[in-house]
Amino acid sequence: MAIEFLKKFFSRGGSKNAAKERLQIVLIHDRADISPEMLDNLRRDMIGVITRYMDIDTSKIEMDFDREDRSVAFVANIPVLRIKRAPQPEKTGGEKKDDGGKKTQSKRKTGRAG
């Protein structure tokens, strides 16, 4: 049992395949021309939109790029816990709470007299 583990750990084919897989991942990200920061932003935005319509298990989300021949696909595996009956309203930056805790819409000054 321990010998099998050591054979797998020290075998040449294992490290060669692992290095090849890492290189393929780097090439996929390069071909997609997406930085790690942009991928994080994409992940956060997608989770924000999806959670308006569904409850999801954010700890088990998998998002990555997949390459097949010469094309690149963005693949997301998002475990859904529950579909919401009605979508939640989108959060906007223009809402404020008054002293009583009620939401009020902020008013913009236009600079026009009248």
C-alpha cells in the first residue's frame, strides 16, 4: 500500500502529466486573455446575479475555462439549493435609510432654477 503511494508520488509520468496540465491551464487563461483579478470579478458578479433568483452553495462553486480544440469555454458548476419564487430586487447605490430605518430614494440636485 505504501509502496503504491510512493510509486505514484515519484513516478515520472505523474509529474510530467501534472506539469502538462498546469501548462494547459496557463495557456487557456492566456488565450482567454483574462487576468486573475478579472476572473474574481466575474465570479463575484455572477454569484450576485444568480443569488437574486436562487439560493446556492457558494462553498462548492467551481468556475474555470475549458479548452476543446481551438475554442475556449467558461464553465461554471454552481450547486443550487432552492429556486426563489420571485427574483429579489436589484440593489442600487441610490437608496438611503432615513432615521426610522425605511429606505428612501436619494434626490439629485440638477442645478436648474425653478
